[in-house]
Amino acid sequence: MIRPTLPRLDPIHVRQAVRGAIAAVAAYALAEAFGLPKGYWSVLTAVIVLQATLGATLGATIDRLLGTLIGAVFGVIGAVLSGPSALGTGAVLLLVMLATVYIAARRPNLRLGAVTAAIVMLSDPSHADPLGAAFQRVAEISLGTVVGVLASLLILPVRARDHLRETAAELLGQCAGLLALVAGRLGGAEGDATTINHRIRTLMRKADGQLDEARRERPGAIPEHLDPAPIIRTIRRLWYSEIILNRAAHTPLSPALQAALGATLDQAVTAAKKRMTALAAALEAQAAPGDGSALDLTVAALQNSVDALRGAGGEGLDGREFGQAFAIAFTFAQLRDNLADLAERLREQAGEAAPLTAD
């Protein structure tokens, strides 16, 4: 008998649902208390503005308020110019929509301007009090915005930096997987890096957005030792190094190269994957990473194996094989340096008192 399985509740989604529900009720109660005629705009705004992190909420707040003000200005101008005539209203509405939709096309975050302009113009066909209608819409949306920001600050608050650390840790995990795939290709195994590269590219875009959110959460200049941007830049360089290695793996190692480099290459791959996993764990734990000397030793051994090819060890190798060997050595040196740089950034952010994570 097949038993139905209930969907697993994600704590992040549950937290967002709780915050959104409380913000909606609070916006409704305040709109009623202030006697706003269309309090549902406050409720809608509070729910729309409330994002997963404080930084995202602040970004949505600025966009919604600015869009509302632009729409209110165009709406008032349109209502004054159109008068009570339906034909006049239609003609002016066409011009107002051309202007506000064009602004939204240039700046999609201001798309609320066209909606607000249409509401101000059409909510009262007589256009008896366009300024009053505009003021009411701005007041309703401003109230919802304030409620959304307060909910983000006070109800189960989440910082973009926390999400950014999770994304960075996931990126390192994906990079470790890409390294394993490329190493397999060097050994002659079948493998296509397209899917995993697409996943890494998507996570990079996500991390860039979270960086913007983190900057909104901390107005002014972020102290250099707390700036999360160098972490993402270093992981991006790490990924680029693996892309170079993937190109070198276009052709598997020849039997001669496999015999010369196989053992030290396998050790370097294992140490690099282990180091990435340890740094990902340090990111999630907000702890200082452990020692990375094991990777240094294996990369040095790999470089010695490649240097030996310059002498008797390289007899019988052609130019392509020499190029592939030196590309591998160069790439692993880059991987080592990037991981060392990432570890240093994590130590700066964790502080000297933070516990060390074991590699």
C-alpha cells in the first residue's frame, strides 16, 4: 500500500509565511484605525514589500515608494487635464500610460507608477479631488511600506549576510563537484560540465543580488574586514580556474602522463576537494577555517612531478602533452592560492576568538 507523503515544511518558508500574515493583519488594523478608504492597498503593499531578508525588503520599499510618488504625480496631472469628459479622460490616460509604462520599461522596479497613475485618474470619474485621491493612495501605500519594514526588522528577522554565507557554501560544494568531474575526465571517464557550470552561474547571480541586499542593510561604508564581497570574488576566481582545468581535460591524460602525474594529481584533487568542503563548513558555522597545509604539500608534489618532465621524465612526450601537464600544474597553483585567500577572508570575518573548524 502506497502511503501519501506530506510535503516537508521548509523553516525559511514557514518564517516568511508567519511574517507576511502578521504584517497583513497589522496593516489592515492600522488602515482601519486611520480611516483610510482603501486599506487593502496597505495590506497588499505590506505583503509585497516584505521580502526574505531585511536588505531585500528595503530595496522593495524604496522601489514601491518611488513608483507610487511618480504615479501619483502623473495621476494628478492627468486628472486635472482630463476633466469630467470620458473622451478627454481616455486621451489623457493614453498619454499618462505612455509616460509611466515607458519609465517602467526603463526601470522595471518602478512599474507601480503606471498602476498608481491609473488608480488616481480612474478611481473618481468626476475628478473632483485628484489631489485628495493621490494623497490617499500615497498614505495607504506608505503605511503598508512602514509595516512591511517593521515586520522585517522585528518578526523573525533574517539578514542577507546569513543567506549569502549559505550561497557561498553551496558554491564551494558545487566547485568541489566540478573538480571531481574534471579529474574524472582527465582519467578518461565520461563527463559533461555543462549542468554543474550552469548551476554555479545561477548561484553566482544569486550571490551578487544578496551582496546588494547586504549593502542596503548596512548603510555607509562597510569595514573592509566585514565586507562579504571579497569572499564571492574569490570563489568566482576559483571557478574560473576550474574552467581552465576543464579545458585542459578536453583530452584525457595519455598513458605516459598518467604514469608521471597520476598519483600526485589524485592526491591534489582529493586535498582540494577536502579543503573546499572544510571552507564551506566554516562559512556555514561562521567559524575560522582550519589549516590548509595538506593542500600546499600535494600541490607542491604535483608541481615537482611536472617539473620532472623537463628532464628525463619527459622523454617521448609531445608538445600537446607538455602543454596539458603545465596547464594542470598552473591551475592547481591557482586553486591553492584562491583557497588560501578565501581562508584568510574567513579568518578576518570570524575574528581571532572564533573556533577553528577541522579540515
